[in-house]
Amino acid sequence: MTSALLDRITRSVMQRPSEVPPARSWATDLGTRFVRFFPLKLLGTTLWTWAFFLGYFHLLHFPAHAVTTVPPTALDRLIPFQPEALIAYVSLWIYVGTAPGLQATFIELLSYGFWAGALLLTGLGLFWMWPTQVAHTSFDPGGFPGFDLLRGIDAAGNACPSMHVAIAIFTAIWMEWVLRRVGAPCWTRVVSWVWFVAIAYSTLALKQHVTIDVIAGALLGGGFAAMSLRWRPR
């Protein structure tokens, strides 16, 4: 009788649905991260961008010191002017929203905003101490839409380091960390890094920056990304 009772209990337990919740897929995890605090993320990213550009344009039009022209390298002379690179160039303003948009908690979002802000303020400080520009050159955009607007808004000043590249690599490194943390497949990380490379290359192809600017921007953004991941909330 005891044996029959034990068998019945065992079968009942085995047939009972597991109380352990199934593991969420990486896509579900990313979706949950994206919608959490979305208005705050959108507002914060927008405010930081506007604040940076206010300082950027002020220093661009009113440099505190003599402006230095950053010399081109052999690589810059090899890369032709490509107005279609404008698509990748302006896509930065979508890309920079991906990493903060995928922070999971308020404290993580706050920490990310602090480090991103510190990066942007450091860039402005460097522009104040050492104003730079690339040599003025005229290129025919071939009627490519939006290029004249770029030249009118984002002049080729405050060149070194390239903050376009700095904030892009800061984003790319954080995206690598987030995608690995949620167990996303390798191709998602490849897409993120290809996007970053396209943005960095576009700064050269549009002649907004030279190689020295790009390298300096990558070192600056990479350094802040490393510090932000090292000293982040646990």
C-alpha cells in the first residue's frame, strides 16, 4: 500500500507543471529593457545632446585660443570624398540612443548618463583648451540631399578629438556589454560594431575629420567606456 501511494505521489509531481519560470529569450529581455523608463531615457538623451551642442557651437564661434589646423595623413589623402556617407554620419543620433535605451534599472541609467556626460564635458574642455579645425576644402556633393545643411550646422571645427567617434565607440562598447549580458547572438554584436565603423569612416569620407581626430576620439571614448564599466553600480 505504501509503495502504491509513493508511486501515485511521484507521478503527480512529475505531471505537475514546473513552478520554475522559463528563461526569457534575449529578444524579450532587450524589449523589456527598452520600454522600461523609456520617456526618461528619451528625455535624458535629448537634453545631454542639446547641452553638448550649445557648448560646442559656442566654442566653435568663439574659440578661447588660437585655432590649430590638424594635418591630414596619407590615409586621408587616399579616402575620397563620399557625400553618401552622410547617411552613416547622421545615424549616430539613432545609435547613441541604443545603449542608454537598454539600461535595465534606474541606477544603471543614472550611472550611464553620468559617464556619458563626463565624456562630453571632457571633450568640450579639450576644445576650450586646444581649439582645432581641419583644413578647409571644397567638394562637390553632387546634389546629395542634406549635405549643405551639414556644412552649415556642423562645421569642420572642434575637430580633435572627434566627439562623433568618441560617443560612438562609448556606445559600441556598452552595447557589447549589454548584448553579452542578455545572451544575444553574435550577429547582433557584429551589427553594432559595423554600425560604429560606418559612423567613424563617415567622418573621414565627408572630410569633417582627419585620421588623427578619429584616433584621438576613439581613445577618449574608449577610455571613458572602460572606466564606466569598471565603476558601475553592481
